[in-house]
Amino acid sequence: ALASAGKPNEGMQLHDTALKLRKQLLGEASIEVATSYHNLGDAFERKTNHQESLVNHKKAFDIVERELPKDHLYLATSAHKLANAYERNQDFDAAIKLHKQALAIREKTKVRHPRTAESIDSLGMASYHAGAFLRANRLLQKALNMRFEILGRDHPSKAKSLYHVGLSHVGLRQSQSAINSFEKALQVLQVQSQDSYPELIDIHTALARAYAEESSVLSSL
């Protein structure tokens, strides 16, 4: 809370204190200790210290993987956090492996849940960053469809999915399809009046670039 309120140093100190207390009271192998490591990892990420974020998320995941059953949902959460940390450190192979692990656990529940869609979307984006654009497109479209079914036509997370699908079309050099996806993303945000949506600027920038690419393609015909 302090970190989100603009006091990241105070927040990090509190997470560090909580970690030390949990180690003393509960032992190194406690799941609560793993949670503290994840909290520290998130705090370092907010300071854009990607390497320290990765170190702490890895410590958390090692505890969770060792102490919990292989199909435990918290293991999926932990794997998802570590995968994101690897992705921010440009290790896309490690990220893809962990996103697959998280997705496999979440799919075992047989429940169509937003977190399952989140895992599919994250796996798609890791594939996109790894340059596997066709695989990314298939996964991101699947995540989009699932979010539509679960959350409805105009939920803000659908805008995020549409943006990601658009990026995969850019990777495939399908500029018109990218334009369609980016425009639909903006339409969803307008319906929800989400003017402060974190990726709003990114969507506008990507749309402008897609328009420029499409114009270049048409002028070369």
C-alpha cells in the first residue's frame, strides 16, 4: 500500500521486516516466508529493479514448489510471478516454461476462470517476445475469447487482450488486422470510460504505427 502511495522505500522496509519475522517465527520453509519473498519481488519491480525482483520471486517459488502439492493453485500463482520476472529480464524460454506450468495447474480445475485466461494471455505474450508470433497469435486469441465468455463484451481486460492480439498481428506483419484489434481495444475503453487505463498510450502508439505500416504497404502496391 505504501509503495502504491508513492513510498516504495518504506513499503520495501516493511516487507523486509515481515520476511525476517516470519523466518524467525515460522522457519525458512514456511509458505508465509515465500509470500514475503514475492512481496519483496513486487516491491523491487515497482522500483524497476528487475534483477532483484527476479531473485526474490525465485526464492519464493523454490519454497512453494518444494512445500506444496504439484497441482496447488498457489504454485500456479508463484510460477506466474516468477515467469513475469524472467520475462522482464529477457529470459523468455524460462518465462514460457513457467507460464506453461501455471496454465497446466489452472486448467486442471476444469473451471473457466479469469486467471486461466490470464495464464494463456501471459504465455502468448512471452511467445510474442520470443519472436514466435504465430503461436502467440493463437494463444492470445484464445485468451481473448475466454475473457469475452467469462467477463463479458466490455470488460476492461478484454481491451488488454485485444491490444495483445494486435501486437501479435504486428509481428506477423498483418497491419490491417492489427489496426482492427487496436481500434476495438480503444472502443472497449471508451465504453468503460477508462481514460486512465495503464496501456492507453501504448495502444494509441501501436495504432499509429500500424496505420503507418498499412499506408506503406498500400503505397507499394
